Amino acid sequence: MAEKIVKVGLVGFGTVGTGVAKLIFEEADSIAAKTGLRLELACVIDIDTDSPRQVKLPDGILTDDINRLLNDGTIQIGVELVGGTDAAKQIQLKMLEAGKDVVTANKALLAEHGNELYKAAHKNGRCIAFEASCAGGIPIISAIRTGLVANNITAMYGIVNGTCNYILSNMSSQEEDFSEAL
């Protein structure tokens, strides 16, 4: 199978961003063999370009200029890993407007601004992938996309994770209020 190169721009190079970059570099061959897609990290955007990193990036990849990602027509996917909601929302909206598909693990952003982001994605013919933000250990979204492809699922919303499960379980079984369970 001929490989298709998919260029990725990463925004946020903290702990999670470093892990994503490491995975792209270390698992590129495995991903390409399984999918026919070779992920190529085209740029990494971070406000701190001077600190030492656990992942060695090729020269010229790390920058603090978001326009490097936005203006590069060869970059197809923007991964937002900055956290918070205000800056992350603006970054995602700009990536969608620039014709990039967006990947995020930002639960708070999706909870607060999901509808606006989904509308922007639809308007620009792009998608927002967020499986890592909800039920990260359970690949539910890909299972629904592939296993239930014949069904007409138009929407699914929810945030489920171990912390929520623990809190809700304690509230129920121990009759704790929210602040006690938290």
C-alpha cells in the first residue's frame, strides 16, 4: 500500500505535547504500516522555545509563531494541547478557519465552547477529533465510527473519565456530597 504523508502541526509542547511528538517520531513506521498514513510533524508551536526538551526536534520545527501552522497549506492537522479555554478556543477557531482538522484532549474547552467549535468545523468543512478528551482508555468514538457505520448517528456528547466515575460512585455508595467526594 502506498503511503500518504499527513503533515501535523502541534500547538503546546508541555508534558502532553512532548508525549505526542515522541509518539509521532517513534511510532511513524507502525502507524504507516497499519493505516497507510505517515504522520510527519511539520511544526511545533510553543511560547517557550528555549527550555530543554525530552524530545529532540529537527532544526527549524519549534517556533512561537502560530502563523507557521496557519499559513502552511501542506499541514492538514492541528493538534491543540495548550489547555485552558480562552487561548485554546481562539487557536482551534483559527486552525479550523485555516482549513485544518483539529485534534484536542481539552475537556474543559469542549464542555464550554463545543457547540461553537463544532459549528466552525462544519462551516469550514473540517472536523474536530477529541477521543483523548473523553473516555481516553475506551476507544468509543472510533468503535462507533467503524462498528456502527451503517447507523445514522448525528451527535453524541459526554465527558466520562475515571475521576468522574470515582466522584459519582462515592456520592452514590457513600452518600457523600460533591465536595466530600471531590
